[in-house]
Amino acid sequence: MKNKRNRNRSGGIFLVIFVVMLLIAYFTNPKEEVHKEMLKIRLMEVLDETMLERQDDVIAYSAWKLAGRQMVETFADNYISVDNYFLFSLTRLHWDGESYIAGIGGFRKVYITKQLNSELAEKMIDNIENLVIDSLPDFLK
């Protein structure tokens, strides 16, 4: 009889701990703004590294130096979304017809994947470069 009571008590304690953990996860799930900000920081790092390698590409490098932060802000507004699953959330990057999981959020933190690499940065820079060229007057192209 005493052994059964101890099992019920320990089962109840584990259930309470489990419910508390679920509540903590729910209330500390990061908001969309946190996801976007962390991905912007990572994008800036990757793009900075890539642009240092491409300094000879005058148009892209100049555009990056002049308006890099604004370009990343615009990119984030248009190509980043967050899937909220209440206990955790996923940062998604939509690019070139594909959707990539770029990060995961939980317990007030957002962890961005290391897979944001120079290949993706090259594609983004090419896109930025094309946007800049398209916005130039014809005599400067």
C-alpha cells in the first residue's frame, strides 16, 4: 500500500513539473520581432563577410556600404516569416521559391542556423546588385 502511494505521489510530481515546463515554454516563446532581429544580425554578418570578398565588384560593394542595413531591413520585411507553435517557433526564410528554416525560438531565445552561408549571401547580393542597377538612370548603366 505504501509503495503504491509513493508511485502516485512521484507520478503527480512529474506531471506537475511537466505542466510547469509547458507553461514556461508557452509564456517565453519569443515574438516575431525577436526572430526577425536575430536573423537580421546574422544576415548582416554573412553579407559583410561576403562583401569583403567581393570588394572588386564596385556597384554591389558601394551599394552595400551606402545602404546595407536598409537592404537587410527591406529583405527581412519581405522574405522572413515566423511560424508560431505556441511552445516554440520557427524562423523561415523564403527565397527563390523555396522556404528554409533559418532558426528556432524558445525560452526567450532565438537560435539562428549556421546554414546561412555565403552561397545564399551570393544570391542575395546578386539580387541587390540587380535592384541597384535597375534603379540607375539609363546613362549610368
